[in-house]
Amino acid sequence: MSWTYLILAGCLEIGWPLGFKLSQNEGARLPGLIMAVLCMALSGLFLWLAQREIPMGTAYAVWTGIGAAGTFFVGVWFFGDPASLGRYLGAALIVAGVITLKLAH
């Protein structure tokens, strides 16, 4: 169950930068900020739950890796953030690192 909590925490880690981005639109300022704060709180809660059984360093690396790679992909796919082979390779290396940490656990 701890890995489920950790993956959920990582996915929620994508939600707070997304909420900040959405809050830059005049009509979505408050909903975007509320989304960001809720995602931060829930992400932290699920990370805390995951760390009951997963070592802190592994949990933190996986949590930030999911958040970083996921935010990169959301930015490219939905907001027109710059994309290049090198940027995709960097995100793929983050994902590979997360998978390696899971398999090595």
C-alpha cells in the first residue's frame, strides 16, 4: 500500500505547479490557488503515509521524480512549454531513475 501512497503523492505533486499556472488566468486565480494548496497538502500527507514503510531517501526521490517529470510533460503537452530531444531525454532519465529505485527496493 505504501507504493500506492507514494505514486499518488507524486501525482499530486504535479497538481500544485499546475494550480499555480492556472491561477495566472484572471478568471481562475482563486480556484487555481486553492487547487495548488490542496495538492500540496495532500501530496505531503500521502508522502508521510508512504514513508511508514519506504525509506525516506527512496520515497523523496520517487516523489520529486514523479512530480518533476509529470510537470514537464503537462507543461509541454498542454501549455506549449519548450520541447527538444534533450529535454525529453532528461525527463526519461528521471522516469528511469524512479523505476530503478522501485525495482531496487
